[in-house]
Amino acid sequence: MATKRTMGMSVAAAGAAAVVAVRVARRGRPGTGHGPGAGRDPDGWKAVTVLADAEALRPGGRYPEPLAALADRLEIALRPAGRDRGTEVHARFRPGEHPDPEALRVALRDTKSLVETGIVQRADPVPHGVRKPTPFGIGQDAIESRSKGMGLL
């Protein structure tokens, strides 16, 4: 009799622990209103730190092409990065402009790449540029094509 009762209490305790774990996990998920980044405007300021001074970011008073393509629709602020680590480029769409957060992320990342390395870095799947159309290869190509805009692979 004591074993059934002990097992029942153990199952109840495990169930309660599972409920608590699920609630804690949901609290930290993006888009739930809790955790880091909660309350941030998804169409607000985006930023990137570029290892260059502000003059190198605007040669001739013009931003590099990835950012220049959107510059007329953006508010752009350049600030020195902490501890002499380059320049922070902050950008957001002006009020009244149709925001495209993914295009802004891509433009900021490509600008950083262009200024720091001289080229826009691309992910080549294999040395000859074509991945075999296996289920994994197709999935990997789809993930890589979307990762630049969302900021994560």
C-alpha cells in the first residue's frame, strides 16, 4: 500500500515540476511578452558595430551601396563604439515609410562586411557552388538563404 501511495506522490510531483518547467520556458521565449527584448519595437532601431571610423563609413559623404540603397528611407545615426572598437551604425525606417526589418538587417550586415573586408561575404554551400539536392541539402540551402535577414543561422 505504501508503494502505490509513494508512486502516486512521485508522479504528482513530476507532473507539477513539468508544469513549472513549461511555464518558465515559455516566459523566456521571444514574442511572449517576457524575457530579453520584451517590449522592443520590431520595426525600431537596428544596429551593427563596424570596425572602422565614421569617415570610412561615408567615403565622399555617401554610405556604401548596401546601406545607400535604403538610405533615403532611413534615419541613420553613427556613434563611436565603446573602447575604440569602431563605429556603431544605428538605423531605422523613417515614420511613414513602409518598414522592412529583414531588408534593413541585410543592408547593415552587408555594409559591415563591405567596409571591414572589401567584399560582401556570401555562404557558398560547397567549393564548386552547388549542393546536391538531398533532403538535407535542400533544407540547409533554405535555412542559409533566410539566415542573413533574421540574424541567426
